[in-house]
Amino acid sequence: MSVQSALPNSRIFYGWFVVAAAFAVTFVGFGCAYTFSAFLDSLQRDFGASRGSVSLVFSLAGFLYFGLGIVSGPLADRYGSRRLALAGMLLIGLGLAAASAARNLVEVYAAYGLGVGLGVGCAYVPAVGAVQRWFVRRRGFASGLAVSGIGIGTLVMPAQATFLIEMLGWRGAYLALGAFAAIVGGGMALLLENDPRDRGLNPDGDPLQQGAMLTRAEGASVREAIRSRRFISLYAACLICSFGLFVPFVHLVPYAGDHGVPATSAVLLLGIIGIGSTAGRFFLGGVADHIGRQSALLLLFAGMAIALAIWTISTTFWPLAIFAFVYGMIYGAWVAVLPAVVMDYFGGRNVSGIIGILYTSVAFGTLIGPSAAGFAFDLTHDYTLPILAGVAANILAAIIVVTTRTPGDGRNPTLPCGCHSPHSPPR
């Protein structure tokens, strides 16, 4: 292996350091974002707000951190992922610090929604997009490792937030989380690099052919990609699925409380989602490399529908814990597989930009889904209708994927022109 592929005095392929940086960025960014459920009761009580109006804080942040990828992705392709991710971590820190000083719910919308939303939006797509360029043969696995930060953040951070709230109050807890995001997340973001060719390598650490350093990364233009049938079907499926995707992250804890589960046990359910999510990214991300990532995507949409159906009949801690683990595992694998599918379809030249545009579909669903579920509860004092809507949405997403499946299925990636990528693994 070339010494250029490693840090000084190390023979580790630098792609794994990029994976570690992306892991840290997703751990910090989404870990801080998914603590929101732990703050929901405090915000609702202190500001005298309804569950729907408080849920809108998370929905606004989610809309921004997925929607901003349409800007941050192309900027990362052009200027590098490191700058965008570092800016994002600093924005999260500032947003959480500002939220700690909010005097009303509108100021929480502005501080948390804009700070965390813009921060994750700046960091997430560039970090995940960078990982895709460093791997081909193990892309699903590497992508899974990178985004497993989301799962482990979901496991660790809500419990830590609950502890901080008990010790410092919700304002002090937000301030402490903000410092953590800026220092730890910002420091790790400095390890990100866009292109293995800058270190004299092809993806997976393979030697770079002479003269290849000057060639441009292969793949579709953004215009070619978004006009293709593949992209349109992916966008539609993700848009429909995402209406219910994040409802558990906001409403599972209050749902459990409504059914008599103690608060300390209810918040553990978010951690169980995190455990499942981590397992899904590690295990199912690798499985997708073997069965075909497009086939895996279809199975994951169907699996999310089944998991949400389990939620509708779960009212005590252990059934809810089973739901949380299963849903987390499927959700985690979905997050890992989706960027790899984009890379398979459209190549690496504009992968961050294309992922960013695709994630606007998730942004719209996240804006509507959790807040709509909250307002539905305010009207009916029941979550059955929004959960069943999530089941139906995932079934429809699976049908869309079935009707647009193509030969190759992610095991031997092709570009929109039908040409195989030069670094595609053999069948």
C-alpha cells in the first residue's frame, strides 16, 4: 500500500479515517438532534405549548438538515467536504447555545431549528458523500460504518441529555451539548478529504494509474442524474416514505408515557432505536453489498411498514422495545444503503450534489410528518392514524421501487449512459 494512503507512520488506508470523521459528524449532529424528545416535556411545560407546536421545532430542523443538502452537496463537490462539515458542527454548537437562552417557543424555533437544522444540513451530505468516493467493493459496509454514528448517537445522546436536564435543567443541558458539538464534532471534521486521488490512490486503496491524477472523476452530471427515471423513482419513494420516517423519533417517548411507561424507561426506547440502527448499519449495510443494494432498498421499505404495524399494537415497554429495535435496524440500514445506491447509479463526479437533491425529498416528509402526528394527537389523543399512514407510505414506496428495478441491482454499478464504472466489482 502506498505511504500516501496513510497518516504519518501508519499503513492504514486513509479512507477509514474519512469513515471515522463521517462517523463523528453524524454521531454529534444527529445525536444532538435526536435528543429533542428528551426536551419535549420540559419545553411543553415551560412554554405552555401543545404537543403539535413543540413537535414543529424538530420538524423545522429536520426539513433544514435534509433540505440544505441541495446546497451543501454541490458546495462540497466544489470546495471540499471538510469546510462544510466544520461549519456545520460550529452552527450546531451555536444553535444549541442560543436555544438555552430562548424566552419563548418562537425563539426555540429560530435557535434550535436554524442552528441544528442548518448545521446538520451543512455537515451530513458532504461527510457521507466523501465516504462514497473512497470505496467501491466495500461501499455499502463503509457507508454503514460512517452513518452508524447516527445510530450510536441516538443510543447515547438522549440518555445523556436526560442526565444533563436532571443535573443542569434543560437550558444548561442545551448549552453543554452545544459545547460538545463545536469541540468534538468540529475537531473530527478536520479529517475529511474528498478524493483518494489526492493521496495517489484509487478507491479501496488500489494504486492510481500513471496520469490518472489529472483525470476527472467519472459519473453523471447533476442534470443527467435528476432527469433519469432511476432518480425520479428514488425521489418519489423517499418522499413518500419520509412522511412517517421520523415520527418515532419525536413521538415514541410521549406515546410510551401516555400508556403508563415510566419516563426513565420511555427515554430508553430512543436508545434502543439507536442500538437497532447501529446493528442495521453494520450488518445489513454489508448484506446489501452481497444481495444487491437496489434489492436491499426494496426490502427495507417493506420492513419499515411491518415495523410500524408492530407499533400500532404495542402498549407496554417490552413490545415497544421490540418495535424500537426492529425499526431502528431497518431505518439504520436504509440510511446506509441509500447514498451507496446513488453512487452506484450516477458515479462519483457529483455524488454529494445528487445525494443532496435526493434528500430534499426526506426534508419535505420530515417537515410534515412529525408535526402532523403531533397535531393529530392534539385532536384525537391517539397516534393510530399517523402510524397507519406511515405503514401505507412505506408500502407505496416499496411498490415504486419494484416498478423501476433495473438489471445489475447495485452489484455491478452502471452510469446513466449504461456504461459500467471502471472500478465496479465483478459479478
